[in-house]
Amino acid sequence: MEFYRSVFGGKLTMNTFKEFHASEDPGEGDKIMHAMLEAENGITFMAADTPNEMEYHGVTHSGCARNGFLGESYDHRSDL
């Protein structure tokens, strides 16, 4: 997330499993439970570490959502 902040700028917040009291595993205390970068260009990035109890298979699922206001003259029917 620090890399993305260096590229896009913005406000980065990161919370650990320890801060949320979300795990009793001491090895997870410093893992990131929730990270969010609100970039200066309006893009929001979110990420988290995989808990130890979950098997990590690499990136098998990812998503991208586009939200925002396109202006009063935008006609959504033109996308059909």
C-alpha cells in the first residue's frame, strides 16, 4: 500500500489484527486486517493480509468497482 501511495498520493490508513482484537494468534498481530488508500485522483484502494488459519493460494480473486458522478448530461442508456 505504501507503493501505491507513492504513486497516487492520498491518505493511507492501515489497521492490524491486533488493533481490532481479531485474532488470538500472536503471529498475526502485525498483519494488516484492513488497509485503505484514498488517492488524490478519487480512486480508493483496499487490501488485507491473509490470516494464518486460511490457506494462501495466491491471487485467485480480485475486483474493481467504478463509482462516481458523471454529470447531469450523462445518459446511462448509451451504455446499452
